Amino acid sequence: MSSIDKPTDHQAAHGARDADSRAATEAALFEAFGGVRGMVETTVPGLVFVAIYTVKRDIHIAAIAALGLSLLLGLARLVRKDTLKHAFSGVFGVAFGAVFAMMSGDAKNFYLPGMLYSLGLAVAYIVSAVAGYPLMGLILGPVFKENLSWRTRNPGRKKAYTKASWAWGLILLAKSAVLFPLYWWGDVTQLGWVKVALGIPPMLLSVYLTWIFLSKAPPPIDVFAEMEEAERAEREAKAATR
């Protein structure tokens, strides 16, 4: 390799920083959204519900089985000492849907709370992006230890968070546009299987696009490290004056 082809120290350092940024972004996204396991945990109970209901045509058996599975998945996380925030949200969503379906006597209502949540989240993503406070930045800012510094001090990251929020909002709106007509005019089997099919792929696409946008954005400003440095400097200044 000639000297022209060899990367300079600056290029190597820049490449290393880019790799570190991509790795940190990937880790933060997995932490924030629960990774593939979290997606599976939110999808499998719905699969169990529609499978059992298709065979038994009994709302109570299908709902109780789905809720029981969701609780088992949460207990498995507890035993493994994993984070419980995704398990709790999954259990709560399944429980709400199960109770709603059993009380109303309509199996399609098992899916309605989750559908309404997705629609509301889509609107929140889009409205927040338009308002200049992209929801994705509010979610990931604390994970990256940058809090709200991206709004005023890091315009490149604000732009990335805005793009990501638009992506999540539009993808969730498209998902709602498929599911709500099935809820109104389809049967529970059609709704259930389509909802299961649309469980993981849209979220994977949203996470992937978020990763792309943030990987190309400037690195986050670690406001916690800045606060610690300011406190250290203040202590040293006080010590010097004694």
C-alpha cells in the first residue's frame, strides 16, 4: 500500500469515533426499546390470544392464556434480573385488553387498547416534531446523558431526532390505517393475525431509521460529565483559595 492509500492518524481517529458513536447509538436504542426480546414479548401474547380464540372461540380462555403468558415473560425477566420497564408495560397492555374484551364480550376489543395507544403515539411523534420538541429526543436524551442539550447546543442532533420522530409517527400511522378498518369491518381472526404480522417489522424499521439518523448526527453532549467537571473545578478553586 502506498503512502497515499494509508489512512492518516486523523482519519483513523475519526473512524474510531464514528464506530464508537454507532455502537453507543445501537446500545441506547436497545435499552430504550427493549431490543428484539422486548418486541417479541409485546407480540407473542397477541399471537396466543388469536390462536386460541381461532380454535376455541372462547374470549375468556384466550384472554386468560395471553395474560398468563405475559406474566410469565415478566417473571422470567425478574428472575434474570433484567430491566422490568418493558415487561411491566407489556403486562399492563395485555391485562387492559383482556379485561376490555371479556367485559365487552367482543374479542376484537382485546386489540383495541394497543391500537389506540399506537395511534396516539403516532400523533404525539408528529405533533412534537412540528412543535420543535421531537419526542424521540425526549425519550433518548436521558439515555445518551444529553438531556435537552440537543435543543439549543447541538442542532445536528435535534435535526436527527426530528427526522426519527417523523419516521416513527408516519410508520405508526400507516400501521393504524391498516388495523382500524379491520377492527371496524373485519373479523377478530383477520384483525388478530394482521396485528401480529405488523407487530415487529414496523418497529424494526423505525428503530433502524432512528439508528441511521443518529449515527450520522454529531455525538451527544454529556451534560452529566460537564456537571461533574464543573463541580470538580469548583472544589479545586475553593481548595486553592484556602
